[in-house]
Amino acid sequence: MIYLDYAATTPMSHEAIHVYTEVAKNIYGNTNSLHDVGSTAHSLLESCRIELGSLVNSKSDGIYFTSGGTESNHLVVQTLIQSFKGKGNHLITTSIEHSSLSNLFRKLEQEGFEVTYLPVDHTGKISLSDLKQSIKPTTILASIQHANSEIGVIQDLEAIGEILSRHSVLFHSDCVQTFGKIPIDVVKMNLDSISISSHKIYGPKGVGAAYINPNTNWIPLYPNTTHENGFRSGTVNVPGIASFVAAAQQIVSEMEENQRKVTMLREHLKNGINRYFEKIELIEHPNSQLQQIVGLRFHGIEGQYSMLEFNRHGLAVSTGSACAIGQQAPSKTILALGKTPEEAKQFIRLSFGKSTTIETIDKVISLCKQLTER
């Protein structure tokens, strides 16, 4: 089976597996234990915190380890709005956020918060003028993803951060899809918080991290929590964190090389399917696009059928975000682009990774030809 679903998850790298097993065998202490075994684990944990912080231009005291991107999103948003709810009850997000955030904002509405869902254009970008107009004196926080997990459109976090900072609105961004693929600088982008995940960058599942600006005074969501400086309860997963950071170091060091490769693969695919443009729509932004995520719509063919045909020919693709599959509803991201429910159900996603080759793309082009001719 040829894997083309790296936006859903990635296999662990050899380096990440090696680090995990070595730490699990040799540094197994509880980081809160006061004996030497615990102190050794604590020392490694803090080294990991320093290293991960350096990869996003953060000091170590801004990094908190979690179980993944979803928990990071939930904890950060709820912690910050609880800490600043005295300012107001208005929140801003977009119509195409990851389900972990869109579901949370629906819940917050039920709890009495007012939420503005910014629309997007036909490519998935928000309007900066819409953002400016949505800000109120009661606005506490805005949560705007860095890149969409289904179509790969990248939002201009630096411009967004400048606007929000000028109005003293906290800025959170889900950076799960972009970390390790394009540069993230929390200072330059005026980010107050971000979320990232290990299993998207060839690290282990069940590990992630959140960043909160160290200058932000926040109140723990759960009182008397001792781990992660009160941000999250539960024994810290030191082997998973060490493996995650090893994977992060590697993918950031290879970032430019990987981007050149996936850009070349994307261009090869586009050139190959251009002749079928009347039957295949490539959903992308012309200049703000995460190159490894390819959204396709086959006219008149349901995405489920296309996915099964790809699978039958040995190619693993998806019909959208793995966290939303199973709902039997058209993708809210594709609907937000102005597509009809029928059109939205014709969507499939391909996502490239380390093992993707030109030969793989040639197989994709060949299968696209078969599907359109059928």
C-alpha cells in the first residue's frame, strides 16, 4: 500500500523510535519525584522544553507538553478565556477550523460566550477587513488556524497577529499542520499561544505541546494541578516527549529540503491532471498553500467512491480530516468555500510525506485518468 495520508498521521521515524526506547528503558522516573531517578527525568524534560521552544522562538517557560493537538487546543483556549473572562465574552474564530476547535466553540456558545465565525473566500483565506470589523470591546481571544488540514490554505498569521495585538486581543493558532513544514516564529507573528502535535512530524502518537506567551498571566483550568506548572494534570510522558522533540529537531533541520521536494511533486501532479481540468478541480490558494496537502474534487463522483478506488489500486488517500470522518456529512471546509453539499461530498485529500516519489505521483495521475474516463 502506498501511503498518501500524511496529514492524518505519519509513521514514526527510526530516530524517534530509537530515542523512545532508550529513554523508556533508562530514564523512567516520575519528573515530580525528588530522588535522583526523578531528578534525571526532570532534567531531560526541561532540556526537551528548551529545545522545542527554540524551534518556535519561544523561551522554555512558554512550552507545555500535552497528549496532542486536540488537548493543546482545548486546554489553551479554555485556560485563556477563563483567565481573561473579566474583560468580556466575545470570541473570534473561522468557519474552517479543525473539529477540535469548532466543536469547542459551539460548546462555549452554549455556556454564554458570543462567537464570531469569520467566513473565507473561495480559496479558504479569511479577510483581514472582516477580522478588523469583528473585533469588539468585549473580545477576549481569536483562534485562527495556521493551515487548513483539508485543503492546506495558509493564513497570514503575521498580519493577523499585528491586528489583534493592536486591539489587545489574545491570539491562538492551531499550528498542528504547519509545524516542521513552514517556519513558525511566535514573537514575529504576535502569537499568544499555539498548539502542535508529535504524530504529524514522524513522532509518537499521544504527545503534543502548547505554547503560551510567558508574559501572559493565566489561571490554571484545574486548581492544585502540579504537573506542567499547573497547565495539565497527569504524569508526564518523558519517553514520548523526548521522542517528539527528536522528531521535531530532525524535521525542522530538513524543512527547506522537504519543501523543495513536495513543491516539485505537487507541480508534477498538477501538470499531469491539467488535461482533465473539466472533470477534476484542484482546490488550492495560488500563493498561500501548504504544498504537501492536495485537495481534489472529481466532478460527479462521490469522494467515498474515489477513495475506495484509490485504495483498491494500492493508494491510501482520505475524504478529509481524519478527526471528522464518520460524521456522514459534507466537509464544512469545502462548504465554506461556497460549494454545494453535493460538490463537497466529491472531495478527496492527498497528502505527501518522506516516502512520496515521482513514481507515486505518476500512479495517482494514471488513476485520475481512469476515474475521469469512466
